[in-house]
Amino acid sequence: MENGEAAAPRTGEKKISDFTDLDTWKHARKLRQQIYRLVVDFPSHEKYGLSSQIKRAASSVTANLAEGYGRYSYQENVRSCRQSRGSLYELRDHLTTALDAGYIRHEKYEELEAMAMSAIKLVNGYIRATRNLKAAAGR
């Protein structure tokens, strides 16, 4: 992880050699894809409003995971993960706004909310794993 070194895989796990190998990033990417498909149906007057904000929040999740992976230290990676997690909470709020405005159905809101909550759990797990790697490297 640190300085481009991949974490040693445990038995049965594949080696992580790029941010695109991270399950956390893969899940966040699927969420981002769903969000981009969703906003196509938003009213045109939301193009520079909610549509833009919701797409930026979704893109920020994956971008921060990628940036953190490429950082030199575990601490910088964790900081980027926290920013990613913050963007997920922002995204959840935007989804609530879209629901309240009638731009999405409740079923779609629940589906995307569940994806966002799963992504938050994955980010939290990635943060824990990164801290554990830091602790192991310090021994």
C-alpha cells in the first residue's frame, strides 16, 4: 500500500495491485454508474443544480478512493477514505432531496440508499484494513 506497495493477500484473496482491484472502489463505481443513469431523467432545470451536485458527489467517492490509494502514506490514504465517506453521506442527502422533489420513486431511493450504505460500510472496512497494515508495518 504505502509508496505503491500492494498489500500481501491472505489465503484465498487476490493481490491488490491497483485501486481498481479494491472491492470498495468497484462497489462505489457501480453506485456512480447508477447515479449517472438516474439523473438523466431529472428535469432540465436541475442540470446545473441537483443533477450536477449528485453526480459530483458520486464521482468524488471513487476519485478519493483512487487518490488515497496512490498516496505515499497510510495516513494520507485514510484521510482520502474519510473524504470518500463524507461524499457518500452527501450523496445520501442528495438522494433524499431528489425523493422529496418527486424526481425519483421511493423504490429507487431505497435501492440507491442501500447501495450507499453498503459503500459506507466498505469504506469503513478499508479504513480499518489500512490502519491494520500501518500497525503491522510499524512492528
